[in-house]
Amino acid sequence: MTSTIERAGGSPAPSADPPDPPPASPARTDRLTRWGRELRGQRTLLLLALPGIAYFLVFHYAALFGNVIAFKDFVPFQGLWESPWVGLDNFQRMFEDAAFWQAAWNTLAIAVLQLVFFFPLPLALALLLHSLARGGVRKLIQSVVYLPHFLSWVIVVALFQQLLGPTGMFGGNVAFVTDVLANPDAFKPLMVVQIIWKDCGWGTIIFLAALSQVNQDLYESAALDGAGPRRRFWHVTLPAIRPIVILLLIMRLGDILTVGFEQILLQRDAVGPEAGEVLDTFVYYQGVLGADWGYSAAAGLFKGVVGAVLVFSANKIAHRLGEQGVYK
């Protein structure tokens, strides 16, 4: 339609409609189409993963915001945001507290003992079962060593009390095991022995799965070349499971300051806080029982930061050594 201005010979009025957006590039359109096709193809797996994703979002990622309590004089009746800020006062108080350093030292000592004595044992047990046992014997041994994992720490501690307590089977009859559960010097080795008995068999699952994926042709080729069992183990088995071992070691370092809350809480009072206090129980007694929330959160945040630094450092070292690590 010809406007009045055009009919009058003047210039046309500017249009009020916004300009059209530039067309999407063909590469971007293809990429979006491919992503949409993949999401539709994996919709069943995505639906199954939703509860797990929701769990981690709510209880792990959203809970991270609670660490702000470490920088506040938290008062539950004032709420998270109305409580006064104190800066780094909780951390300064923590580093000057002898009880905190005693708990940190006990935690580090138990963690090192677990790393040295507990971490290699599932690997050794898996190698032993893989190389020696066959068929029904292997399944029987696996079932027997798995069973303690399904017992709660309350039952495990009660079993040890029945065996090593003052009125137990051995504690009341054998002189050198008397009062083992109440001996501060024996507390840390006892914690390691208990976790070995409870979780060593369960820890073999991943290593047995890794060993089952080793190509059997490699063993046959090595045997044809004259390699004995020891050389096949050294040059075939260990290189095949080395990435799994390094992966689990890095993950263990991230959790190294978590040495067993329930296990130690149940037995801490028998030896006293000087020998039995660890960071987890320190946070519990300061925060839950002592209502010192900010100080307790500072100790928990310190533990998490140390674990994160250990994971990043160990993963970096693994990359330097040519290993894949946890992430790239």
C-alpha cells in the first residue's frame, strides 16, 4: 500500500518493527540438533539418573553454602544471614587451640596407618584370589571376606569388646591383651585392625573387576616368550591395573582425614580425647554438643580444604608421571 507521504512525493516513514535476528550458523544448528537427538535417545538413563543428581545437588552442592557459618558467630535464632560476621576469628581461635591440634595429629596418625596397612591389602587379596583360587573356592572366599562389610560399626565394636574387653574371651584370660580397648597406646592400631577386618574384602571388588578385564592373550603371549608367573605378574598384571590403583589412591587422599566417625565415636570415651579425638569427633563435640557452630564449621572447612588440595596435587603429580589420574 502506498503511504500518504509517498503519494505526496516525500521520503517514506521508518518502520516500527525490530530488525530480524541474524540466521543461525549451519554448524551451530547441526550441533544443537545432534545434542537434542542424543538427549532424546538417552532419556531413559537421564530419568534414572535424576534422583542421584538431585541428591548431590541438595546434600553436597547446596550444602556448600553452609560453610559461610565458619566466618560468622552463628546464632540459630538469628538465622544464617542475620548472625554477625567475625571474619577469620574462628580460624585464628582454631589454630591457637591445643585440642584442635591434638585431634588433627590423631587424625593424621590414623590416616597414615590406614594408608600404609589398609590400602594395599584389598589389592593383595584380589591378586591372591585372581591367581590362586578358582571357581567355587574363589566365590566362597569372596563371600566370606565380603560379609563383615554389611555389619554396622555398633556390631563390630561389640564383637571386639566381647573378644578383647576386660570380661571378654581373651581379655579376661590372656595377660597381654588385657584392657586393649582402654589402652591409649593401642587405640590407633586397633582402629586400623578393625577397618581391615570389616572392609578389606569389600575393597577387593574393584580390583577383581579390573583384573577380569586384563586381556588373556597377553598372558599367553608372555608364556610363549618364556615368561614365568613372576614376570607375567610384573609385566602384564601390574601395568594393566596401575591406572585403577592410582585412581583409587588419589580418591583416598581426598578423603584421608575422614578416618571413621562412628567407629571412633563409639570407642573414644574408653581412651579419652587425648588419644581418641579426631577431627570428625572434634567437629561433633564442638558443634552439636557444644553449640559452637562457627568454630565447628571452621574445623570442618579446614578438613575439606586439606582434602581438596591433596586431590589436586596428587592428580597433578599423576599427570606429570604420564598417568590419567581422576580428571584431565
